[in-house]
Amino acid sequence: MSSPRVTVLAGGVGGARLAHGFALALPRPSDLDVVVNVGDDTELHGLWISPDLDTVLYTLAGLNDEERGWGLRGETYATLEQMARLGEDTWFTLGDKDLATHVVRTAALRSGQPLSTVTARLAASLGVAPRLLPVTDDRVATVLTTPSGRLAFQEYFVRRQHADAVLDVAYEGLADARPAPGVLDAVTGADLLVVAPSNPFLSVEPVLGVPGVRDAVRARGEAGAGRRVAVSPIVGGQAVKGPAAQILETLGHEVSALGVARLYAGLVDVMVIDSADAHLETAIGDLGLDVLATDTIMGGPAGRERLARELLSAVGHALP
């Protein structure tokens, strides 16, 4: 059976869930590449933590906590409880099994292995067939300017529960970063390139902003290569999950699927919006984009696979 190659640009829960949908839909899950944001990576308790990579990893491995959307199913927290007893600040939740991932990653990084090599090892160990690629092996940090000052991503997102208004977003180290091995090939060589329903500022821009990545996405359109599709994370004027709506508003963008489409105009060919936003089809089409209105709320595995199949079908790669 013919299996198209698919590359998903991802971050956060929405990216992980859509990547999982493609892994379920494709005849060969190994034909899926997932290029993942690392701008929210952080070092805590001496450990290097890659939250977006781990969310995608655990989801593709079928180990994630579906109720929370992140972390491992059946997790325990004895280590975290003991750390708190010893006086550590434990605002960032780390489960016992999750800690094992961070210990292995940190040891490998300290031995000189790049993040992409470590990620491939972790994925293979958990039986993940798709190729999981950090967008860069270099250190990149998303920093938010708020009325309370500049906040590192995890301070803003986890410790302060993304309650602060975001006035600006900066990506420290991004201009000097280089795409990790395999990233540009994944972007240029796929039959279908998908920008997941991830936060455009916190998850997608730190991927596109790595020098060479945005140009590679644009070059696909100029060369008439496989289609480029983006899925809106805004449904009915609200974010499906996380602070995307608040950030769109405070940065001066319309809080709608149309507002998201304007961010991606010229970069993708097809904008996928929820059926609840079908009234925006004409306005989005006026941006030069084809529009697919469908149910974008993926829910469990069946909903994720359905959406992945619909995206494939919409660009000429219908699967049986």
C-alpha cells in the first residue's frame, strides 16, 4: 500500500495529538516526521527538561496521561514529595517515571550527545516508529514580556499559569540556531507538510524561526511541491487549549481562525478551520488560501485519526 510522507511542525498538546492521528492513519507510521519546538525547554533540579518533545514522545508511545494531556499515565510523585520535604521549590510537576526520561536525557547531553541523537534513542526505546526531531540541537529560550517584567517560558506558563498579559515574545538564541539533522529534509521532502493546531507564538514560531526552516517551507510552495496545510488552534473565537487567544489579543491580532490564517498567509496553501468557523471561509479564501472546514476537535485516538485522514484526503492522498 502506498504511504505518503508527512511532516508535522508541532508543539504542545495539539501538536502531539495531531501527530498521533497521522501515526494511526498512515500505513507506515515510519513515514511520519514530527519537527518539535524546543523553545520551552528548561533546566530544573540539574535536569534538562524538554516538555514539548516529551509530550509528543509519550503521546506517540501511547503512554501519555490523556486526562491532563501531558505527562505519563499512572504516574506517581514520591520523589517530588520528598524534594519538597527537603526544602526544594516544586512548582514544576515531575513524576517519578517522567524523571527517568530527564535523567537519561541530561546524562547523554552532558556526555556530548546532541539533543536530536538523545531524542532518537528515547523514541526507539519506547517503540515510537515516527521520526521525532527537535527543530534544533542548539539552546533556544522563549521569553515573554509582561506587565510584571520578562518571564522565562515555564515561569509564565506553569508557575504563573499563563495569567499574565503577553506584551511581546522573544526567542533567545534563535537567530544563531541551526536546524537539527534531518529537519530541512523533513520539511522539503514530505508529500504533505502540516502546521499543527499549536500556539502560533509559543510553539510554531520557535520552529519556523530557526534559520532555514521558514525558507524551506516557502520553497515548497515556489517549487510546487506537496501541499502545505495549517490547522487553526482557535475555534469559535477561543483557544482549544492554552493561552493562544489571550496572546493573539494582547499582540494586536484578531482572535479568530481568520486571525490565525493571516499569520500563515503566504506560508501554507490550505487553512483548516473548525465547522463552527465556516462563516470565515470567504475571508480566509481572500488571503489566497484554500479552506477546509471540518471538526477539528480531535479528542481521543479515533478523532485524531479521522482528522489526519481528512487532511490527507483534502490534498489528494486519500487512504483506504
